[in-house]
Amino acid sequence: MPTITAFANSPDRGRGLARDTRVRWALEEVGQAYDVQLLTFPEMKEPSHLALNPFGQIPTWEEDGLALFESGAIILRIAETHPGLLPAGEAARARAIMWMFAAVNTVEPPIVDRSMVFLFEREEPWFETRLTAVETLCRRRLEQLSAWLGETEWLDGDFSVGDLMMISVLQRLGSSGIVERFPNLAAYVTRGEARPAYQSAFAAQLAVFEAAQKAG
Ligand code: GTB
């Protein structure tokens, strides 16, 4: 059984935005049971965790002597070792992986930048200007993605790792209202979130947060 790591007390307060949720989602999609090791921030910087992830972050993955970090690499490993998240044909498989990279490499950066501006630049005199700039970049990416998706259900044929990753990335825009400007993307995210596997993954990470709250 694989073991993943996750925040012992997620700063997103159980909203499912930390990157263990996408790994849990992939595991649920393929029906693979898993263990979770919960880590505090100081524990993530200890040598035992740095041996798994030199950047001291979650999520990580361990199974049968294989240790991985990077949510994309972990999800790709899950998809490659279980049926259900990658299409059968070679070309379609390559395109599904392409969409994973597009999610983390092209769409996610301005979205993460936006979060960072909120976290670290809120009190700075340039906050509004910077926010406008990063939100313009986010909107541009979403406009392009929206044009590609059109009225189709998923990015390329059946639901795949590409969709799982893209939806996880879009979720980080949260209540900004940016996704909602593109009704087809909002419906796309809702479709992903309605999948039973996502619901189970979300519930599992929320249970961790609620237990931490109870424990004080
Ligand atoms: N590229 C890596 C991956 O995809 O796995 C990035 C991993 C990463 O950013 N991990 C974060 C982490 O461990 C947690 S998920 N941070 C602790 C540290 O760096 O010390 C990122 C995240 C954190 C919080 C929220 N939130 O509060 O909404 C959302 C996403």
C-alpha cells in the first residue's frame, strides 16, 4: 500500500487546495487504497523528510522502495500503474500527459503568483497594481483554455490525468470569481468535483483538518 504525506494542519482549512488532494483524487479514481503520514511544518524540514523531498514539501509518495515527490510525477506514476487515468492509444496517452504539463507549467504559475501576491504583498504600496497584473495573466490563460474546451466535457476525449490536474489547478482560484467569468470552465470544474473519486478525496483531506481542529 502506498504512503503519501500531507499537512497535519492544512493552512487552507480543509478547502482541499493543498496538493495532496490531487494525489488522493488520482488514487481514488483508480481504486488504490493508501496510507497518509501527516506532517507539521517543522517535520517537513527534518532530515527524514528532506531525504524524500529535498524541498521539504508535501506531498510525497512511497511504495515498494520507490520514493517520489512532485504531485505531477506521483499522479503520473499512479496513472501509469493502474488503468483508468490514461487513454489506451499511444497518441492519446501522450496528449493526456501534455495536458498535465500544461496544467502545472502553463496555467498554474500565474494562479500561484496570484496567491503569493495575496500572501506576501498585501501590505505593499504596489499591491493593487501587482494584483491587476497577475489577474490579467490568469484571465488570459483561462480565456485560452476556455476557447479550447468549448462545449466539450473534458480536454481531450475521456476524463484523464490531464483533466484531474487542470481542475485541481483551477480550483486554486477559489472565490476570486475568475473561473466564473468562463461558464464552460466553471462547469468543467463542477463536473470534476462531482466525480465520486474527487468527493472521497475531498472528504478524506477535510477529515484531517477537522480532527486537527478538534484536537486543538
Ligand atoms: N511542485 C510541487 C508539487 O506539485 O508537489 C509543489 C508542492 C507544494 O507546493 N507543497 C506545499 C508545501 O509543502 C503544499 S501544497 N508547502 C510547505 C512549504 O513549502 O514549506 C501548496 C499549497 C499550500 C497552501 C494552500 N492554501 O493554503 O490554500 C494551497 C496550496
